[in-house]
Amino acid sequence: MKRINSPMSEEDARSLRAGETVFLAGTMITARDKAHMRALQMSSSGEAVDIFEGATVYHCGPIMGGDDGLKVIAAGPTTSARMNMLAPRAIRELGIRAIIGKGGMSKETHDALVEKGGVYLAATGGAAVTLAEGIKEVTAREWEDLGMAESVWTMRVKDFGPLVVAMDSQGRSLYDEVEQRVRKNTGL
């Protein structure tokens, strides 16, 4: 088990290996489909989208509450494959260093992570309340017009996880390895 600071350096990301368990401390942002689309549109227009540079992006639509609307009630992972059409370009253009989600991502996304020195960290689906315990504070909200789930939330985290390194920057993917074993054992 490793404890990693976020945002993480390329060196830290490249040091992680598929199968390792990590806990994050530092900051991360949430972003789903609409946030990725807006960020890429802004980038295409020549606008800076600094919030994504070197970021750990959590594919999550948090449930917020509290008197100020800034208390994270639940923060479960969204199925990352929804972002497959956007993620390779977002990694390359926006500088995303790590992605947290569930279910894995495409070969094209993994290729971009390998190229840029990034990782995909798998969070346990169904553990939204437990994962929220690792979120200590919301420090910013961008693009409020997109709604609660699609806004970009900046969060300070401590002991956020456990997360499994499911796709590393060395080219290993636990998802591919499981698929290969299933094919071998079933003859599919």
C-alpha cells in the first residue's frame, strides 16, 4: 500500500505499478462528460484550462449537502468508459496526470496515459459514502451552470481510497489481463 500526494508528478505516476493499492492526499478535481467537453472546447479556442494541468481527475458526480452546499455526502465513481471519446485528447491537451473511476478505459486512453506518464486508479463502485470520508474539504467549484454532478469540484483529500492502480504508465492494464485469462480459460 502506498500513500501518494496529488497532484502527482510524472515521476510519481510512472513509479506506480498495476495491482498496487494507493491512498491519495492533496487535491483532486471531479469531472464528467460535460466538463471534459467544455474544457476541450476552451482549449481548442486557445483558452487556458489550468485546473486540469497535472490534475488527478475523479470521474464522479458528488452528492453535496450542508448549509453552504459544500459538504460531500456521497462521492462514488462514475463509469469511466463514458469519457473514452474525450479522455485521450484531454490527457494530451489538458495535461491530466491521473484518472480515478470505475470499470477501466479504452486502449486509446491507456496509450495516452503511457505516453504522458499517467495512471488510471480504480475506485470501488458502491462505496460512495466511504469514499466521501476521505474528502476533507471542497475548495472550489467551477462551471456551476453544468449542475451539481457535472460541475468541476476541487477537493482536498486525505487517505482517499483505497484505489487500485488498474492501468499504469508502463503499459499494464489489469482489465486486459483479466480479459486474457478469461479468454484462455473459456476458449472464447
